[in-house]
Amino acid sequence: MKSLKSTYRRNLTLFAALNISVFLAFLFSPMDFNSWKALYDSITLKDGLFLSLSPIATLVLSGLFSATTKASLVYWRYKYPLPGSQAFSVYMATDHRIDPKILEKKWGPLPTNPEDQNRVWYRIYKHVESDIRVQDSHRDWLFSRDLTSYSVLFLVVFVPSVIGSDANWRPTLIYAIIIVIQYITILIAARTYGKRFVCNILAIESQSDQTFY
């Protein structure tokens, strides 16, 4: 089966290329849209240096944070940030497709401790991971989670760099607003996809007739 991450790695690269081109444009040619387009084209050119090095760049950027740290950036929780840690105490009650009684019949009393919740939820996930609906929602969660971590990097590295440059305050403010809005938008999407991933697994398991407990 094709790796879930390999299906969106090119999109991550293009996202990084777009952010880098906008950053450089604001840094050196603020408000010059023709320069922006030329810079973006040069970065993303099929035989250009950036795309030639894109597998390495994407691998390095994705590896700067662990999976747990990436989840922390999405949910703003240091302890138990993985979405499965709230599978039964929070998410289960928000989805009418999930039948807690069936889940308890299969897996025993559902835990309330975050660590135990994630452990039990992961066991359920391994049981239904081949379902295409699970794979789709898993991919969406991983992609949006990684986009969030990229957005944080761009926010804490690029924005101070532009502010510290000699650029006029107006384009600097516009750039900062763009990057903040980007982060917040992607953050909200990642939380939505994380919840959907957790709930889809519980819902699919609720519809299964086989008992495993």
C-alpha cells in the first residue's frame, strides 16, 4: 500500500515553496506582484534547484518535530496532545454515528484517562485501518497536522525576519497578518480533521458485528 505521507509530500513541498517565495518577495520586493510571480516561478520550476532538492527539504522540515510535538502545535496541549487521547471523553459524544454500547461490548469499559483512551482507540484503529474511509481521514489529519507545523515555522522564523528588515511598515504588517491568518486557518482545519479521523474509526467499529473483547 502506498505510504500515506507520500501521497501529500509534493503538496507540502509546494506549500513550502509558496511561503518561501512570498517571504522573499516581501523581504526584497514588497508589493511588487510581478516580482512575486517571477520568484515563485523560479522556485517551483520543474527543473529548478528547489524542486530538485524538494525531497530533502520536505524530509528535513517534516522531521524537525515529532508526531507528538506536531499534535501539540495543533491542540495547544503539552500532555496527551494526540487526538485519540480524547476519543471517548470528548469526541464520541459529538458524533451520532457512534454507539458507545457496542464499543463497550467489544472492547470493555471505555477509559477516561487520556493515555488509556489513546491506547484503546489505537487498538480499534489497527482493527479498521484498511477501510478506505479511515485511510482518507488519516491522510487528511496527517497532511493538515504537517501543514500546521510548517505554518508555525514560517510564523516564528519568517515574520520576525521581515519585521527586522528595512521594509516599510505597511507591507510588513500585511505579511504578518497573512501568515497569522494562514496559521489559524490551517490550525482550525487540522483540529477538524483530527476529530473526524478519531470519530470515523469509532463509527466504523460501531457498525461492525465482530466482537474482539
